[in-house]
Amino acid sequence: MTNTQVTLVQIDNYGPWTVTPEPRREPDLQALQATLFADLAELFGNRAGYVFYTRFDNMIAVTNGIDMDTHATIQESIGNRYPITVSMGVGVDTTPVAALEAATQRLQSAGSAQEADRIEVLSGEPLGPADRSDNDVQVAHFDVNDATGKYTDEIHAFDSFLAIERGYLSLAEHLRTDYDSLGFFVGGDNIIAVTRDMAPEEYAAVIESVRQEVGIELKVGVGHDRSAATAGMQAKHALEECRDNGTDVEFARPVLANQDD
Amino acid sequence: MTNTQVTLVQIDNYGPWTVTPEPRREPDLQALQATLFADLAELFGNRAGYVFYTRFDNMIAVTNGIDMDTHATIQESIGNRYPITVSMGVGVDTTPVAALEAATQRLQSAGSAQEADRIEVLSGEPLGPADRSDNDVQVAHFDVNDATGKYTDEIHAFDSFLAIERGYLSLAEHLRTDYDSLGFFVGGDNIIAVTRDMAPEEYAAVIESVRQEVGIELKVGVGHDRSAATAGMQAKHALEECRDNGTDVEFARPVLANQDD
Amino acid sequence: MTNTQVTLVQIDNYGPWTVTPEPRREPDLQALQATLFADLAELFGNRAGYVFYTRFDNMIAVTNGIDMDTHATIQESIGNRYPITVSMGVGVDTTPVAALEAATQRLQSAGSAQEADRIEVLSGEPLGPADRSDNDVQVAHFDVNDATGKYTDEIHAFDSFLAIERGYLSLAEHLRTDYDSLGFFVGGDNIIAVTRDMAPEEYAAVIESVRQEVGIELKVGVGHDRSAATAGMQAKHALEECRDNGTDVEFARPVLANQDD
Amino acid sequence: MTNTQVTLVQIDNYGPWTVTPEPRREPDLQALQATLFADLAELFGNRAGYVFYTRFDNMIAVTNGIDMDTHATIQESIGNRYPITVSMGVGVDTTPVAALEAATQRLQSAGSAQEADRIEVLSGEPLGPADRSDNDVQVAHFDVNDATGKYTDEIHAFDSFLAIERGYLSLAEHLRTDYDSLGFFVGGDNIIAVTRDMAPEEYAAVIESVRQEVGIELKVGVGHDRSAATAGMQAKHALEECRDNGTDVEFARPVLANQDD
């Protein structure tokens, strides 16, 4: 059974800041948001975590193995290098959706995201070292079948983008509603989901739902491990096997084979 | 009548690179993509352009006033500082969709996005100084009514995100299909569109369509000028007027008032 | 005769900020300073300027061809993306030292660098388009003869560094005192100087002084043009000729050869 | 007795790369180097390490507590996000100079810094957890007395810079030759040294030597602990005490006071 640790990173009082005293230049806001995300991706990423940009002012991270002290260091570092600060709520549960629910409540109960004095909240109870297991995190890496051949090289760049967005939204809605799982568009034609322990036939079913609903054909590689980094890397290798084998769903083989095999 | 100059920025042969010789660490790819976008936002942004991250491997920029030499400098600078290179196609037309169509064809006709030797293409005919006018670029800045109160502070962070994504996709589809215009999610609850010269009642209609379709309530400020930067800043000020007046659609007043007024 | 435009970029009230309310983490300060410099290098660099990090809280830029509006955009962009702001003074004169003197006075006369309300000063009179010529900027690119063979691969990394620092300081002192010129260490074994119109024998003399004083052997390529970027690129090519020819001083040949040649 | 772990980070084959096939634009090289340093400062800094930019193509880090796996992750991450790769040698010894000597030899024995196929070397034996103590790292944070009042606000920006450089070089030479210690200019008027366990009177002596030699007046705060981050933060607080007390040398009080006090 999975046991996902999720961190919600929220820029404090961001909306009002972007228009005070006057609306700020959009390219600066875009650069600020993207740089902040890149920094968090590296800082959590070097601790085996994954961060997703989502709305940029609210980012979602999978942080199994990362304790509160490390969260505090990252929070302090952001406060020292940016004109804004961030709050972080950390939640753990057997499904990613429930874990994010817990993380969200940590921040909501501390006050509004647009309250000027609700800053640098840091709240949550991470999974302790003794409670971690190799099944804690399941990562599924999807991509669109032949996206370059069918879309990028053939149709209008915005229509390619809309097709992928349509596929993404359909997938994310199904994962969230039917499987208590979180799916994120990560660029190109790639979607990475952090899921509860879904079975191969459940992945096949969700892929079929997306195909029927919006006509986008996906495949998926799946990995699981004690951290997002290793589960995610397994998922990438499994996705390569989909490419090699022409299959839609591949699960990573266990990293350490059973000695009796 | 608008006359939009659009640049399609495409990372060369990116998909294969991300898995050669083995799949690369996801946090590194995320940081690379976001940093590249932040850089382009600033480099084009300092020349009064706007860049949208879209798929990250294919980014769309509004570049009225930026000539091919400047494009070449930016392209060279990226090649010197990143492990990847970019190609750029530039198109101009009376609607943003047609301009992007032209830009897309510049790249597609040069070869596949995943051809190892189709690198650093730079192709297009920008709008010359003599052909520019104060009506060339129309920018519409949308946001979600009371997003913090209704979503961020109240519901699960992923459900907030999905609600905004649903609103975005509905809006982007309508703008593209019915108005030959391009809409981009830019973080938070903000969507920036580059449009043909749409009238106030057309904006009201598209907002109403989104409300009926997915239940998300938007408002919009609209500006126009000879560059994305100034049109976009006008749009931001007009959106502030929506907030102040409780209205759904506001057009920026002309920057220089008619002397007879 | 050269006519150099120099911009002094100064972080406002930086020292006090680094220890308020408590001393801030050093890695954050280092990352902040280096990122700020990298940003300025690109933003001025895309306009044919050069920026040198110097003390990081006081950076020196050669900005021929960059007007006050562009300075203002860069200043605003920094203020939007960093926790600190910058002031900028711009000076023009026939020697780099006199130009920086004028730029320095612009800031000093506005108040102390550590005055809390002396922020975002922007002051100066850049060289207008009509006053510019192809002789305005002279750039000299020095490096250490066989630095890798003699130092990097042979001796202790800190001793290599000290040797190069010794060479740099000796050169910078001579250039400043004897030639009214500004020399900057730019990494590796490279020193870039912005000079008055020094003659080949003056470069030979300064190289000989450094050799006698600290035993470091330098060579230099020299270029001149209307901007730092083109003069600097000429200097790099001239330095390559030093390498090819085994010479100590090379001047770039005029870019456009005389028609009678 | 100190037991410093030092990492030498060297860009592989950098010099040749900067001029292949033609010399690359200087602002791009400057931005590349500074961004790489900023990244390393954060990645090591989040693990309680300190990095100094030194020559930029050869950077020196104090890495007590950071194991080879973490070095490998950082090395891989750089390779994925930059057009260049880095090699790293790790050394441990009772003085910083000897530790860097060991780190340097790790790289030199693997081949030349400009050998095209000597890439991504990772070599060294870090200090194991069982061997670490609270005396391992001593950090001294120097600054110039009243630098803003005497220099920044009063004299030419380049003369201020040269004065500080002169003070830095004098200090670094004395620390290296007389005390087997490493001093680094870190911007502003700040110099951070990683030292062997120097006594207060030794710091007073080195400050006096610099004053006599180049007329620059320094003060210093000193801390020691098991990592650079905590020793460095202690040093900063001790330097604040110099400011408060008007003293030249202050040692941080032990973090945990003796119970009998």
C-alpha cells in the first residue's frame, strides 16, 4: 500500500503583491515564477523529491524522505533570494489525494493565502524513517503515442498543444475522481502521476477512458519505491519498454530480483 | 485591425535527448525547461515581447518590434548556455492563429522536430518598422472571480487547480475556434490571450460560454498597442478597473486621449 | 579617441540587509549575488554591453549604445524579481576611468549606499546615437600563457588561483594608474580590460611590467568598435592570433577592409 | 584540531570549449559561469557546505558531511542542465591547504583539465560520519572597517574595488603561507576563510600584517563546528560582536554553554 508524503508550497499573499502598488511587468512575474519552480525542483530533487509547477503560486511536491528541517532550510533560502516568501504544508496518507488534502488543511487552517501576516507557515508531520517502505510511492509516467509524428510535425503548434492539454485534463480528472491520484503535465507530451497502488488493468482502463473521451492515445510506465526519484526513474525505464514492445502499460521489474528467481 | 507577430520557439530534438543514453533525472529536466523559459521571458520581455511556456519544448512568443538579428542573438545565447539548442519560426498575420500557423510552417518545412541535424533553424519575416501601428497587438488579461475565496482557501489544492484548468481549456478552445485567438494559462488564476480585434460583446460572450460550460466565472481587461508589453500592461490596468467597478469586461482607455475630449 | 559609456550598478543598502534581522545564510547571499550578475550580464549583453561582477554589490558595465529607458527597464525588472533593488549611475568620457568617475559621482551625490531611502537612483547622460563612432570602445582580452600546463595541471589549486590573482592585481593597478583604463578578472585565466586608445607598445609595456613585478606572463588581443560586444569579440579573435602566431600583442584587423587593399 | 573536507570542482576542458568553433560571446560565458556557481552554492549549501567561486572554472567547496553519492547527484545534475560537465576531487586533512592539495591531486592524477576525454571524474574519500567532530571546520569571516564610509561613498568605484582586492590578496597570501588556510573574497568587503585551528592572537597578527602591508583595516569573527554552514553562521554572529564592541577579533561562544557556567 502506498504512503505518499505530499508538500503544498504556496507563495504568500502573491496576488496582491503582483499588483502593488501598480501591476508589475508580466515577463518579470513569469521569470520569477519559473525560476522559483526551477529552484524548488532542484532543491527537493536533490533529496529524491519531485515538484510539479501546477499553478506556480501553488506547487505540489512529493517529498517522501524529506524531513521538516530540510523544508525549513528550503523555505529560508527562498525567503533570502526572492521578493516573496512561501508557506509549506506537509501531509501523509495512503493515497496522494488524501495526503494533499492534509497538506492543504495545514495551510488553510493557518489563514488565507492572501492574508498579509500569514507568512512562512511551515506545518506538517512527515513520514519518519522507521515508517518508510519500498511501496510508499508509485509513479506513473505517461506520454502521447507518436506525438511528434501526429502533432508537432503536422499540425498548428497551438492545436498540438490543445490536443495534449485535452488529453491531460481528461486523464487528471479520471485519476483524481476514480483513483485518488494526482496527475501533472510536465512538458512536451509527458504527464507524470503520483498514484495509489493502481493495478495494470486500472492503468489500461484510464488510458481507454481518455482515448474514448478526447481521442488522445497514451501509454504508461509505472514504478514504485520509497522515494519519488527512484519510483519515477523506474517509471521512465518502464515507459521505454512500452516504446520497445509497442505496449500501453509496463510496470518496472523489481530493482532487486528475488534471490530464488 | 491587429497585425500580430508570433515566434514559435522549439527545442531541437528534445524528446530523444531526454532519454539518451538513459532517461535523465526528471528534476533536472524540469529545472532546465523552467530556466530556459524564464530566460526567454526576460530576453524577449526586455524588448517588449511576451513569451508563453505552453508545452515548454514548444513555446509561443508575441514579438512585435523584435527583428531577426535580435532573434539570432537570443538563439545563440541559448546555444551557449544550455545543453540543448532551439529553432525559431516567425510569422505575421492579422490574427494570432494565422501568425502562429505561418511560424509553425517555417519550422515544419525545415524538417522534423526530432531530426538530429535540423538544428537552430531561424526563419521568418518580421513586421518592419514602417508597417507597425498602435493597433497591432491586442492583449486580454482574464482572471477567475474571487479565486482565493472560492477555491484556494476553501477546497483541496488539486481541485482548485483542476477547476482553473477546466476554465482555461474551455476558454482557450473558444478563443481558438471562434475568434482565431490564442489563450495561455500564466499561473495563479490568470489567463492571458493575444487576440484579433475582438469587441467588448465578444469578450462577454466568451466569458458566458465558459461559465455555462464549466461553471467558472471570469472577468477580463483588454488593451491594445504596438507591442505585447504595452498592450499587456494596459490590459492589467483594465482588469484592475473590473475589480474596482465589479464589471466583467473593461477596455483600457486610449493612452493618449483625443485632444478634443 | 575612445568615448566609453560606463554604468555603475550598486545594490541599495545591501550590507545592512545581509544582517537584518539576523545574518543571512551565506550560500543564499552567494547565489543571490551570482544570479543577479548573470541576469545583468544577459540583459546588458543582449544590448551589446558588457558587465563585470567586481565586488558583486557594485558592478561595472560598459554600456555604449544603451539608453536610459533600457536602464530603467532593467532596473525595474531587478526590483520585481529580487529581494533587493539597484541604483545605476551612467557616465561618459574619453577614458574609462573618467567615465566611471562620472558614474560614481552620480550615485554618491544622491546619498550613501547604505541610506535606507536612497533607492533605485537612475542618473546619467548616455552617449546619444549621433555622437557614437567606431572608435568609442577599446577592449583588450588578456590571458596567461599556458595557464593549464604551468598552473592548473601542475600545482595546488589555490596556488594556481593566487598566481592568477597576483597577475590580475598587478595588471589592474598599472592599467588604472598609468593608462586610465579598467581591467577585470573574468574567470579562468582571463582578464578583460576596457581601455583608452592604447597603442601596441603600451600593451607590450604593461605586460612586461606584470612579468617583472609578479612573474606572470600575459598576452593580449585588442579590438575596438562602437560597442563592447563587437570590440570584445574582435579582441577574442585577436587573442586567438596571439596563440597561433606565438605573439604577445595582436590588434584586430579592421572589420571592413579598406577598398584599396 | 580541524579536519576539513574540501572539494575541488573543475569544469572539464573549459578553455577549449569557450573558443570552439569560434570564440563564444562573453556575456554568455559570464552568465554560464555565474549561474553554475549559484547552483552549486545552493546544492552544496543545502547540505551545510560552502562553495567559493575562485576562478569560476575551478571552484573550491568545503563539504564536511557531504558524501560521494551526493557529489555524484550534483555532478549528474550539472551535466544534465549545462553545456559543460564538471569533475570533482575530494580531500580531507587537518589543514584546509593540505585537504585541497589532496583534492587537487585526485584530479591532476586523472589527466589534464584540458583533455577531451577526461570528463566527470569523481574521486575522493570523504570524512565518514563516525570520524566527524565539532572542531572539524573553522570559519573566519573578515570585513573591512567602515568600507562604505571610507571607500564606497567617498572614492571612485574602481579605486574602492582595488583597495579591497589589495587587502584580500595580502590576507590570502598570509593565510596560505603562514597558516595553511584558505581565504576567499565573497563580495562587498567580505572575505571568508576556512582555517586550521588558529588562535585569536594569530588572527590579530594576520590583520596587523595586512594593515602594515597595504593599509587596509580588517576585523574578523570566528566560528567552528562540524560543518561549514554552522561554523560560518557562528562567524557571522561573532563579526556582529566586533561591530558592537569595536573589537578586531571575536570568537563565537560555544553554542552549548558549559552547564557549570
